[in-house]
Amino acid sequence: MPKKTSKKTKNPTATKAAAAPAAADARSSTNKVEKAFVGPSSAKNYQGTLIRFVLHLFDSHKTVITDKYVSKFDDADAYDKGTPQAVLRMKLRTAISSAIAEIEPSCDGNPYECFLKIGNEEGALTYQMVRDYMAEKSNEVEVDRKCAIEYLKAINDGGEINITDDMDAGNGKLRVIVYQSESAYNGLRSAVAWVYKLARMEMPFANNIGIYINGLKRNIAAAKQHLDPRYC
């Protein structure tokens, strides 16, 4: 009799395993992971604050921007000046935003990559540059003359104050310059510190900025006390 042959059956488990699709890789790139030490909302806020600060540096302290990026910023600025909405400086803002995204830390013997000079090189960012920008962040308000005088005395430790003609707003009011909210200055400090963190560097003037902001608090508190519209 002929020998019976057995039919081999396929392993359904093996078939299913072979047909299973590859798992999607939901991991972020290593570059993104390294920069994820702050949340997306904080990073977005820092970027907006930094763009405004870098616009100031570009206009007033251009030498603090590295040669690689200053030429890019110059080209963007020239393009903006030829557009009907030059005042918005959109091309330059975009160039600064791209430069922020390209910050890389020093690694494996390679130097850091940053559009700002923040290391030990000549012409690096200084405390004075940050402080002077903070000092420019102010508002002009018109308040009752008596309240204005009390405020000016408070921030001058009770010393002599000088009321000039251009401060007179009429109707018994004076024009005075006041600092913005404390959060505005803390926001700038955090944004600048973020640049150093991205480059894995310590901000060398962190203590000086802290002392300056503490001094601003006194002036801000005096404004709240003497210029509050509920009491003026």
C-alpha cells in the first residue's frame, strides 16, 4: 500500500505575527528631548520675550550677535525696510525665531552654537545690556498732582523732587513714568536664562539681575500705593 503522507498545516499564530504591522515610533528626536526641560507654553512665552529683546540688541548692541547670524539679520532687516509694513519687522522676527531654535549646547569637545555671544568671548552679553533694556520697559501715566508728588518722594527717599513744565498734563494732573509689572521683568530674566540653559551654560550675571529686580519691586510697590486710581 502506498504510504500516506501527512499534510503540514500552517501555524495561524506565526502567520498573524508575520502580518502584524510595525509599531509607530512615538518618541521625540534626541534634540527635542534635550530641549524639553520647559513646557511648550513656557518656551513659547520665552521666545516672544526673546524676540523683542534681540530686536533691541540688534538696534543698540549689534556686536553681541555672532557674525554668522548678524548677516542673516541684516538681510532680513533690509528686506523688511522695503515692505509696506516695515515697522512690524516680520522678516527679522522670523530670522530671530529660527536662530533661537538653532541653539545647541557644547558637547563632545564642540563649542556651543548660539546667535548671541554668551561665553567668555569678547563682546559677550552683559548684565548692563539686560538691565538697560529692563529700565526702558516703562509706562507714562497721568495722575493727580498730589499723588504724583507723594510717589516721586517715595522713590527718592523723601529727597528733593523736580517738577518740570513738560510734566504738567493740565486739570491738576502730572505725567510720570512708572515701571511695568514685576512679572514683565521676571519674564525677561527667565527668557535670558533659558538661552543659557539651552547652551548648557550658567548665566554669569543672574545674581545681579535678581538684585536689580528686587530694587524695582520697591518702585512698583510705591506706584501701587500712591498712584492707585482708587485713591488719586
